[in-house]
Amino acid sequence: MNVTTTPHTTARTTAPAAVDIDWNEAFCSEGANCFRFGLDDSGRAYIGSTLTPGEYVSDSVEALRALISAVKAGAADHLL
């Protein structure tokens, strides 16, 4: 899984290459905690927060599908 942050929050000397991400409408829960899912032209999947639009994680669509299935099955219930 790749984690990308805005240039001012990373130690990289060069900014990551610009990626054109087609974001879905944000999913918001109570308290305005909003997350969004997106895809780029090469089919990579992205998860980002509306609070930090320049930061996101990316991986393959298959990895995102496995993550969502695991969360739905209760793998992250201990965090609630």
C-alpha cells in the first residue's frame, strides 16, 4: 500500500508525480468524518479524507476490495 502526503509534510526532496484521481462523492459519518474513494486512469484505487485532500493511500483495486471485505467481516471492530 502506498501512502502519499503533500510535499510540506514529507521528507521527500521532490513532490510525487501528479495523479489525476476521479474521486467519488465523499462518505461522511457522524461528526463530519468524511472519506472518499477514487480511481486513476491506470486503475489504481485511492482512499482519502476530505480534511487532508492532498493525502491518500493507494493500492490495487483488488487490495482495496480485500480491505473492505475484511472490515465488513469485523477485522477492525476492535478499533470501534
